[in-house]
Amino acid sequence: MCAAVTRGGGRAARRLGVATAGSQVPSAAPRYSRRTRRVPIAYEAEPRPESPGPKWEPENWRQQLERIREMRRHRDAPVDEMGVDKCYDTSAPPQVMRYQVLLSLMLSSQTKDQVTSAAMLRLRQRGLTVDSILQMDDATLGQIIYPVGFWRNKVKYIKQTTAILKQKYGGDIPSTVEELVKLPGVGPKMAHLAMNIAWNSVSGIGMFVSHLNSGLSLPSCGHPRAQDHKQAEVGEEGDQIP
């Protein structure tokens, strides 16, 4: 009888998780949190350790560099006369000037310099400020900036970004790359150029190194953010003037 009670008590003790003489309680299985883990994203890639030995150099890179310098000696390309740094009103108040720089950068995406310059001139003729854009209806803004690339999306992004600038920054533009790229329609390249032109601060290189490498027959840089700018706006085929 006692043995029966003991056996019964042992089974009950094991069900309750209590160790009995001569028995072992299995360890509890580890618990895994279902909470989503946030992975920090570094803005720039980590520097690669230098490999021992002589550094690799592209073939004939010095000759190519001299040719580039010769081609650019006269500074007579369209970007030199109608680039983004030529599109804003230099006599405007600093805050307005910086806003115009940002808008010209947004318009310049997938658009020739001549087209961007003409669109900015038409906007400036109407008084290009944060308030004037907010008061302008979408159809009018579309007619003014047409035929810049993806003009329908740019109307939406310009309106959204301008509203954010009014509400969050008092009508000015952010002063850091991290804040600039959070604005609708603004990618890393635009942000770096805005920092340089609007804030006179060099935060990075406002060009695609992969394009330069391709033109010079150099290996691709393989930078993880090289194509991020394409996500800043999605174009629509068949855009036509409203």
C-alpha cells in the first residue's frame, strides 16, 4: 500500500514539476521571444581592411584622369550653366534659397538640366516659396513643372515634402543627410547635394561612382546603397500633360 502511494505520489510530483528521490526533472525548454528584432542599418558601408602587398591600380588611370581634366577644362557642359546650383534665386532670403535648392534637386531626378532649369524658372516667376507651393493646386503645379521626368509623382512628393517642411522645420529644410532622406522623393544623392549647395557642408559625394567606373571600364564599387536613389520615386509610364 505504501509503495502504491509512493508510486502515485511520484507521478503526481512529476506532473507538478517536483523532484522525487531517484528521479530527474527535465530542464525547461528555452523560451524564444517573438518580438521582431530591429537590425541597425549603417548609412555607409564599413571600411574594408587593407590587404597586404602592393595596391591594385586600374590600367592607364592617370592618362584617363588627364583626359577628363582636359574635357572639363572649359566648363561648358549644360550642368555648368543650368545645373541645380544655378537654378535658385541668389537674392532670396537664405531659407527660401535653401527651399528652392531642394525643389530643383527633386525636379532634376531623371531629367535633363535644360528641362529642370526651365521648370525652375517658371516656378520662380510665380514666386517660389513654401507658402506659394502649398497654396497652389496639383493641376497647376503639374502644368508648370511639365515635362520633367515622372512629373506626376513629383507633384505629389513636392506637396508632401513642402507640408512637412512647413510643419516640422518652420519652412526651412533639414540640415542633415539623415533627415533629408526621410522627406518624400528625396534620395541620398539629392541629400548630399543639398547639404553642399544649400548648407555649404560637404557630407558625401553627390554622384554615382558606379556610373563613373563603368565609363572608365573600372570594376564596380558594389556599394550596397548604389541603387537606393531609385526607390525615392517610382515613375509612371505614359505621363502626359494634364
